[in-house]
Amino acid sequence: MKHLLTTLLLVLALGARANDGIYYTSGNFLVPIAETDISVAKEILTITIGKDSLAMVDVYYEFFNGGEAKTVTMAFEAEAPAGDMWQPLNQQGVHPCIKDFTVTMNGKTLVYDNKVIAIHFGEAGRVTDFTPLDMTQWKGVGEVDNDFLPSCDCVYNASLDSITSFAYGYFFKAPFAKGKNIVHHTYSFRMSRNVTEKFLIPYWLTPATRWANNQVDDFTLRIKAEAPVQEFCMADAIFEASPFTMVGDGDIYEMTTVSEEHFAFVRLGNDAVLEWHGKNFSPTEEMTINSPERVLMNAGWSDLVVVDKDGMEYRFVGDCGEEYLVMAQDYGLIPKKGCRTYESSPFNGTGWVVAKEPGRYNVRQEPTTKSPVVGTITYEEGYLPEAYPCLDQVQEPDTWYWWFKIRYGDKVGYIRTDLADWHSLNL
């Protein structure tokens, strides 16, 4: 039997860079470099949101090789951590934020090798060069002065006076038999985060369209969590072909946010699983699982508040047709009928101000540290912080500092915004 040597990619790439967060890694699909006879008959993608800042990925594939048996060289690409995290370069090519990397094929464990590889950017966009870099020549964070490096995911070659972005590659060879082949892949990684989200899990789906059938014939997505109750949201445009289902105790809310984005807002209870199943799945967009802050984030200091017919106030989360998804102490649905909404903002004298962190903070007579102290607000560890009605938000003259104007007993006072948080509701 004739054996062919083909190169495929299993790509693991970071989310977008930012200087206000840390991006560790995200998942991807097995991607072929060249045309092949291999199609994707089935994929079951299971993502578990961990309690310890880790996400666990378990992918079950059924491939169909319509040609002769072939040995396939595969590379799992994991971009270097980016954002605020200047992680020392691992010369051996082992990603610092990935654990428990395994691949089995047709019941046999595949051995892999690690290398550092280059990433290039040009007119064609992002291109990965899977030729391993000579690490006697290329140096990164912890090995060269950071002034030589424009970002933490770059390496520098002194002899060439050259800089390139890099990634970590996990290389292995897989013997594809003729006909059906089963590949099982697992790993865990640190979830990314930024100033507005406690976690985010990006996962690239579109590379599935590069296989011989340009799709996954039978695709299943499962999302689980280790915590007793876990909430998250995800844009659901790519899953419009069929509905999400919940196995076990949980809730799914299809909603539109105040910024007109459409999300599925999900609450998983004990041992619950969110599931989506589709045939002939040919995604045109990528997937990201976000912590709930994603849908609660509005531009600037403002919130939409829902007031029900009894006068109870709730923070607006999403529009669910004839109902609002709202949050007070918890998330829930209330009928729109009889409700009204208003925008709460410190600039229109609504909402409440609390200390940002445990401690005791001065309230001033005027919005300047040169002004007399009229009192203090406190936040004791383990207790809810004291809340004060917000009257306005003003900028200190001739400075960059902003202050909340608050009602302090029978007085009016000011506290700097870097010491306090504003909330639309007194929770």
C-alpha cells in the first residue's frame, strides 16, 4: 500500500491583543495546509469552564480518508501569551499556559515534539512558518533587553538584527488508515481576561471549512462548568440553524443587549451541559465564551434600569421579546408589560457610590484633596460596602482626576473615582 506524507495543522491561537488584559490562548480545528482526501465526518467539541482559571478542551473527531493510507504530520500551534503578561520565552517550545496536552488516534497515543516557530504578517495576513527557529540565534523575554522587543510575543536575532513574532508548536505524526479514523485531543489552558471580563475563551471554528468536504458533517458543541453555578454569554449568530438545548439544571436566554448585540445568556447548574447540534456545519464566524460582564458592560458610566409595576428596580441585562432579562441580587425574567426604563448615570445624579476596595476613604468638602474632610466611607472585608446616593460626577479643575459627588448624611461631599465604584442600584 502506498503511504503519502502530508502536513496538516492543529492551530491554537490567541485572542486579539490589548494592553488592558492578558490573552493566554484559544482553540482551533485541525487545518490542512494542502488539498487532501480527508473529510470531517463528525466532531464533538466539549469545553469545560474550570474553577481555577483553567479551561479544559476535549475534542472527538471522526475523519474519513477517501484515498490511500497516509502518514500525516500535524502541528498544534499555540501563540505566545500577550497583553500585560511578559512571560519568559520557553526555548524548548513548551507553552507556559497549556497543560495535559494529549492526542490519540485510533486508540493509540501519539508522541509529539515541541518547537518555537515564527509568525509573519503581510498582505496575506497572518502566516505561520512551521520551520522551527534556531533557538541558539533567536532570543526572547528573559534573554534579551526588552527594549529590543516591541511586544512580549516577539523574539530577536542579533546576528540578523531582526525581530519576528513567534508561537509554540507541538508536532506529531498521525497514520491515517483508509476509511474512518478517530482522533481524540485534550488539553487545558489558562483562560484569558481583561478589565471588563473575568474570563473569555475564544475558539476558532472556520478552519473546519478547509477540509475536503468544507464542513463538519455532524457537529456537536458541549459547554460544561466545574462550579456549582456558572454563568456566561456567547454571540449566537453562527448557531442560528438550530436551538441550544440544556441537559440538566440550567437556563438559556436568547436576548438583545442595550448595544443591539444578540447573545445567548446561559446559566449552568450542577452537572448541567449546554449543547448545540448541527448537520453540515460550515461556520463563517468564530466563537467566544465570555463571562457575564460582557453583556453588562455599557459605554461610559451608565446603566439601563428597569422599573416594574410595583416600583422595584432592576439592572437591564437583555431584551428577550415579551420579557426583560434583569439583575438585582440575581438574574431573572420579568414581563415587559407595566414596566418602564430609564438611564442611570452619575452624570444625571442617579445611582450609588461605594468604596472600591476594603478600607476607609476620605470624603471631601470640594473635589480636591486640598479641601477639608467631611467624613469617611468604609468597606469592611466580608461585608457589603456602605452605599451613598450619587449626585453627579465632576472633574477636578486643572487635573485629570474625577470625583463622585455624593449625599453624605445631611451633607454633600466628594470622593475620587479611583477610590470608589458607581452602581446603578443599591444592592
